[in-house]
Amino acid sequence: MRGARGGVLRCIVEDAGEGGPAARVDDVVLSWADFGRTCAVGAGAVWKRRAGGGKPVFDPHGTLGRALWIGGGQWSGKSTVAHLLARRHGLTAYHYDFHDARGHDARRVAARARAREPLDGPSLEALWVGTTPAAMAEHALAEFRRRFEWALDDLRGLDSPRPVIAEGWGLRPELVAPLLESPRRMVVLVATEAFRQAQLQRMPRARRFARATEVSDPARAQANRLARDALVAREAAEQARRLGIRVIEVDGARDAAGVTDLVADAF
């Protein structure tokens, strides 16, 4: 096992027997369980050092190290901008929401099964009506932390000669920042309140609570949802500014192509 130059670590499995000492990757000690699970691919398995220390991140194809990231609030144009950037520059786009509603949901169900919890999780009534926006925002931020590792797993499986552009509201600045070689590799998009209201009128999926027939008070569920989204967006902007990551406020003055130009310039 040897350290590579710079912030990347490479491990070569010479003896993966469980009876030996713990494997040392530079100055970070991994248990044999961790080492065997992540380094057993053999020579060339790549580790990326986290900014600020901590356990290195497994990055077998260098995808995480080369990625560009778009985070931020709901309805701010993240998916559209990532799509346009991918088409303009031949990038690979990763859409967090698509994976979160599919593969990540299966992992959530599996986690509930292991914990002997109801597989469907809390009821919609409890999640959207019998709560407060502040509690919902706190829960969302905690879930983002847990599900971020699943997003990293998705990205690790991508092997592209060009950077991946990863977008999604679950890609939080405080979670992405330790992976960045420079804060310029991430942008946070946040809709102004006026633009958010315009989006709510323009987009049917934003305008109403999707599962209205399954809760006792759809109006309250929708109000809670919108208030939660505003809190989560504000938190993303605050964290980004604290970390030196650029925040772009989307106010509708520029069309999608114009916002994409701003994001491209920021990168």
C-alpha cells in the first residue's frame, strides 16, 4: 500500500488476510472490514482525501474529484441548468431526485427492515399535516446527510472522460465542500420569493400537494411543504456563503440559457 502524490491515496492489496494488523492509508487507519470492502478491487483503488481531514473517500474512477455540483432550493432551475450544461459541453448529468425516488427509496426500505420498522415509514398525515415546517426542515436536513452517501455510491459507479455535473437539492454545500478541490466547483441556486411564487403558478407539480387524497388537510400539507422548502433553501444559501461557494439568486430576469451562462462562468 502506498500514498500517491497530492490529495489522492492509492491502495494495493498485498495481504488482505483478516488476521493481520489494521491497514494504514497514509495517516488514516482503516479497520480490516473497511479495507477489505473498499480496497479488494486490487491495485489502483483510489482514495480521495477529504478537505479538513477525516476518513478518505473512495473514488475508484476519479468521478468525485472531477465532479461539478449544483445544489440549492426547490424550483430554482437546477435540473434544467445541469441538462443544458451537459448538452453544451458533453458532460454527464446526474439528477439526484431521479435516483432518490428510485434506488435510494429501496435503500430506505431496506434500512427500515433492518431496524424492524414499518416498511412504508411514517404516514403521510404525520409527515405533512401533523408537524411544523421547522420540524420538517430539520428532518429533511438529517435525511440529506444520510442519503448523501447513497448519492456518492451512484457517482462512484460512473466512469466518464469528462466531468459529471451533479445536481439536486439533497447535494448540500456542507456535505459537498469536503470533496471540493476548490469552492468554484459548486454553485448553489436559490429562487427569490417572487420567482418561487411564479414557479408555483406555472408548474402543476409545484402548485398542489401531489397526494392530496391521502391526507386530511391538503391545504395545510401544501403550506407546510412550501414553508419547509423555503427554510431548506435559506439554509443552503447560508451554508454556501459560509463556505465560500457561490450563490446565484434566480429571479426570472434571465431565461434558462442565461442562468446556465452564469453557472458556467462560475465554474
